[in-house]
Amino acid sequence: MADFTPQYLLFTLILLGTFSANHGCNQIARKSLLSLPFTTSSPPLNWSSIDSCLWDGISCDHKGQVTHVWLPSKGLRGSISSVLGNLSRLSHLNLSNNSLSGPLPTGFFSSWNQLRVLDLSNNHLAGDISSLFSSNGWPASIQIVDISKNDFNGMIQSLFLRQAWNLIELNVSHNGFTGHIPSSLCINSPSVRLLDFSFNNHSGQIPTGIGRCSKLEVFRAGFNYYLSGQLPHDIYNAIELTEISIPFSNLSGPINSDIVNLTKLTILELYSNQFSGKLPLNIGKLSKLKQLLLHMNCLTGSLPQSLTNCTNLIELNLRFNLFCGYISTLNFSGLQQLTILDLGGNEFTGKLPAGLYSCKSLKAIRLAQNRLEGQIMPEVLQLKLLQYLSLGDNKLTNLTEAIKVLSGCKSLIIVILPLNFQHEAMPSDDSIVGSFGFENLQVLGLGGCQLTGTLPSWLSKLKELEVLDLSSNRITGSIPGWLSTLPRLFYLDLSNNLISGEFPKELTAPKVEQSYSESPIFVYKNGTISKNCTFNQYNYLTSMPPAIYIGNNSLSGNVPIEIGHLLQLHVLDLSHNSFSGNIPYQISELTNLEKLDLSANKFSGEIPASLTSLHFLSWLSVANNDLNGMIPSGTQLQSFDPSAYEGNPGLCGKPLPLECANVVSQNRDKEIQEEKRGLGNVGFRVSLVLGFITGFWGVCGPLFFNNYWRVAYFQFLDSLKYSINAQLARCVARLHGRPEIYL
């Protein structure tokens, strides 16, 4: 054993030296990491060990050098410190999905020549990132850069990517970057697979050269409004592309027929641009397409028959273009995976395509604002998953049959059918909707149909109903109290009808629990559900304001004081009716109210001072009533336009030009004149009474006290009665051709 002692001691010293070296490196790393200005939410990071390589989110190489700082979604707060630059062997840095803020330190990237993954996404980091790079830009080792969903700005210059030969993914979306999308991307980074420049302020044209990215799979540049021009012609050479997403920009020109070369495309999103021309006739070659979203452009012509060869389509949205043609000729039956079909806002003609009833996966259909005709057929019951149906502004007929059929669609949540069924009668048969009919219906829109009749009682069966729009019809009768039995109803529009009676007190009953659905509504509003024909889109029912619209009817009486129970109400429109009495001060209890329209009624008295407590009120009109007094001062009520108060001669104060002192003087003069007229009227009334008494006793007194005169007077009356009867008998005889009969 003595022979091995020197070698053993040497080996031990080497191990101790190695351990000491590693331990020293850990101490440097430990000191750098501990100096990071991070705070965390609970639970805190487990960084208590002496060896920093054992800490949460920290990994080291075999030499004890920190290579990974991997701390996504740890609730980190604070800023990113320059001490991270001491970790020279760092290859992976992931601080995503935290609450870090502030700018990145100068020279942040300069010491990391081995960095492969940088993920700082979804924080609050800010600053001009262009000042952080040396002339060499990203290190040659970089593969993935994700700085999306921050507040960075500046320009992304091409020199940043000069040495990024190994770049695979670049995501700078959801920031404030300006200028052109960098050119020569594919020259410097030929292996890139994902490029995402969306949700920034980029301008100019999309640079050519995209076609050189032979491995590019995803290209996104949408939501950059100042992007213009056409799609670069060589983008169709990037045959590995599976996704092109450039919505909400200002691109124009045709969709080139060469797009069919991209046979691996699964997503094509070019909506909300200015694309024009026809769809390529052979677009059906894109057989792997799952989402074709071209809505809100200027595309024209009929739909090519080959479109139905895209049998993997899940969502087809061509809404708001200029497409035309006989839609019934399209055979949709092969689109068995189609879930959402939106062809609304075009110029299609014909009847509802029969092939749609074979698309068993359909959940949403919108064909509104076309020129379709015919009826809703019973075959729609084959669509067991159908939740959303919008066919408004067409030429459909037979509302009674439509309600009868659709009430059997068990999954239906939203039915929008306005501007159809013109001048038909509202279905009144209570049995038209069975006990399980419309059992899941949350939205029913039948506005603008000029329907006649009264509000049908079958509506009371729709216990899941949240939105009811029957505006702009010719409905008569009163507002039924049973509307209050719909426990989830929060949006009611009965405006522009012929409804009479009073505001029912039952309607003011507060809901025990108002829970609004998260059901998506993929619908634009064209005069139904939204007011004033404004273009509006609600993605969820939760975004719709609780509202009561009953304006432009013939309602009368006082507004019940119980109106103050509707605490969740955001809109109250009672305009253009005949409501009278005072404005109830209980309206001030509607503290969520944003719009209040009481115009064109017969309200009197003063504007309640308590309305000043409606702090969210952004729209008010009490015009054209009989209100008087001072507009409550020192509040937001003075911020509204004077037109909100016009047509009330007795109102004064800002914002009206009439000062209240002048009104008081005018009112006093008016009272004096009325008093003078009143005194004259008193004299007239006294004279009238005295004259009546004198005449009455002058004529009736002698008859009362003298028996002879009384007998002669009544004999005279009998003689007059006989003479009148004889004349009447002769007149009747002449009219009937009979001989006169004397009595």
C-alpha cells in the first residue's frame, strides 16, 4: 500500500482543487443571483442552499457554471439587473409570464456568446431595444427569441440578425415597434421557422425575400395598421408555410393564384384588409386548410366550386365582402368538420343551402345581410350541435314555422332573425313552443320585422333567456308582467312599437342573482341589439350592458318608484312616450347607469338633485318635457350638451344660456298676471251665481207659491210635447213612404 500513497495523495489534491474551483464558481453565481432585484409572490423561491446549482429554476454544467435561469410564472416583480451579465455561460434565460418592468440594462446581450433561448414574454418591460445591441447584434448561438407582450419600442434593424444564423423562432409581437419589418431575414437566418411581428406599429410593405426561408412554417404580421401594399410575390415560394396571419392591416391587391402552391397551409388569416378580386378558382388544392378567414375585405365574384374540396375546414369566414351568386349551388355536404360558417354581409341569393344540413359539426351559422329567401326548413334539426344562428336582413318568410322548427334545436343558444318575415303576425299560439322548446336559448332577436300582434306568452317559457330584442315592429297591447319571471333576462328592447299602458311594476323586481353567460356571440349588430345602427361586436354576452329600451311607444302614467331596484342597469331609455309626473328620485339608486333617456315625455317638476350621484352617467337627455327649476349645479350634469335639456321652458342654469334669475323674474311676472286674471274671474263667477239665483227664483218662485199658475204651466208643457210628437211622426212616415198618422 505504501507504493500507492503518493498517487492517492495526488488524486485527492486534484479532487479538492476541482471542488474548490467549482465551489468558487458557485459562489460567484450565487452572489450574482442573490443580487437580482426580484421579489416574488408566495410561495417564495427555494434559494436557501449553499450550492446555487440546486436552487429552483437554476441549472449548471459539469463545471458548476450556471447555464439555465428558468423562472417562468413565478410572480417575479422588479427589474432585470445587469448582474445577469456575470453569468457568461448562460444558454437559456426564461423569465416569461411575470410582472417585471423597466428597461433592459445597457449591454444586456454583450456577454452571452452561448445564449440559445431568450424568453422575456408577457412582462411589463419597456424601452428602445435598438440601443441594447452592439454592431454584431444577436449572438450566433441564438435560436429562440421571444420578447412578446411587453412595452418595447424602437426599430428592429436588420443588423440585429446579422449573425443569427441558427435562429429558429423570433417573436416580437404585442409591443410598440415601429418602422419596416426587417429585410434580409431569410438571408441571415435561413433556418427560421416562426416569425411574429403582429400587434406593433410597423409600416411600409412586407419585405420580399420571405420565399428564401425554406423552412418557414409560421408568418404573422397582423394588427399593424400601417402595413400596406400587396403580399410579396415570393411568399408563395415558402412551401413549408402552415400559417399566414396578417389581419387588421392595410394590405391590398388580389390574392394571387400561386397561393395554391402552399399545400401545407392550415391557417390563412387575411381579414380586415383591402384585398380585392376573386378567389383563385383552384383554391380547393389547399386541402389541409382548417381556418380560412378573409372577412372584411373587398373580394368579389362567386365562390369557386373547388372551395368545398377543403374538407378539413373548421372555420370559414368570408363576411363583409362583395361575394355574390346563387348560394344554393354550393355543395357543403363534404365539409364534415366545419364548425363555424360565416358568409354574412355579402350579396348571395337563393335559398338556404340544403347541403348545410349534412355538416353535422356545425355550431355557428351566419348568413345575415344577403338576399336569401324561402323558409327555415325542418332539416335544420339534424344539426344537433348548432348553438348560433344568424339569418337577419334577408327575405325569409313564415315566422310561425321558423319558431316551431327552431324551438326543437336543443343546443341553440342564440337566434338572430331581424329584418325578415315582413308584416307577418307574431306567433301567438302558446303551444308553438313545447315544455322543452328553446331550453337553452339565451338570445332572441326579431327586430325590424314589422310584426303585428301582442307579446306572446310562450316567451315566458324561455327561462334561460338573457337578451330579447323585439324592436321596430308593430306590437300592440301592454308590457306583460310575466317578463319578470324570466330570471336571467338583463337586456330588453321593445322600442319603436305601438305598446301602450303603464310601466309594469313587476318589471322592476330585482334578480336574485344575475349571472351573465360566457357564451360567445360571433355576431355584428345591424340595428338589433345595438342601437343607432352602429357597427358593434360583442364577443361575449358579458360585454353587453344590462338595458331596458322601451322608447318610441305609447306608454303613459308615472314611472314606478320601484325602478330603483334595478341596481345592475346600465341603460334606461323611456324616450318618446307619454310618461308623466315627476322624475322619480329613485333613479339615482341606479349607480351603474351610463345612459338615461327620458326625452319627449310629459315629465314635470324639477330634475332631482340626487341624479348627481350617477357618476358613470355618460349620456343624458330630458329634452322636450315640462320640467322647471334649476339644473343641479356643480356636477357632471353641466357637462352635457344643452340639447339634453332643450324643450323645457322652465329649466335654467348651465349648460343652458338662460340664467335662473331671469326665470325667477319671468315666473313672478307670470304669477302676477295670473293673479290679476284670477281677480277678474272671481267677479265674473260672483255675477254669474247671482244672475242664476235671480232668474231661478223669478221663474220658479211664482210656480212654487201659486197653484193656478202651476197648473197652467204644466198644461202648456203637455200641449208642446204633443205638438212635437206629431211633427216627428209625420217626418218618420214620409221617410218610410207610409201615410201620415195623427195621434
